[in-house]
Amino acid sequence: MGEIRVDPPTLRAAGGVARTAGADLRGLAGELGAALSGVGVAAPGRTAGAVAAFSGAMQNGALAVGDGVTAIGTNAGTAADVYEQTDREAMPAR
């Protein structure tokens, strides 16, 4: 099996970018709700109900994707820590 080479600082930085993107997506969920609430208020009854359902689905989707992207970022940071620990404690010095 070949060597695995990882640059922990780069991996950690990528994790930070992913966590920021996840937070942005969570913010987008609120913006979607605010934007679509204005449409729902102005619409007739049945349409308002459909807009509310659509808005809820869009918000939930943005929240779920945001949480997933945030988790990827957190996992990348943790992986960087584990690679560094492994290099320090288990890998022979060259």
C-alpha cells in the first residue's frame, strides 16, 4: 500500500472554508423564508399555503445542506489533527 501524504494545515484551512460555507447556507435559509413570506402574504389562500409549504421545504433543505457542509468542515479539521498526531507519535522519523 502506498504512502498517504496529507498537509494538515491545508486540510484544516479547507475545513474552515467548509464551515464558513455551511454557516452561509444556514443564513440563506432565513433569507429564503423572509423573501418567500412576502410572496405568501400577497397571494390568494391556496397559493399562500403552497408558498408556505415551498418556503418551509426550501428552508429545511438549506439548513440540512448547511449542516452537512459544516460537518464536512469539522471532520476535515479533526482529520488534520489526527494526521498530525499520527505523524508525531506513530510514524518513524526520516
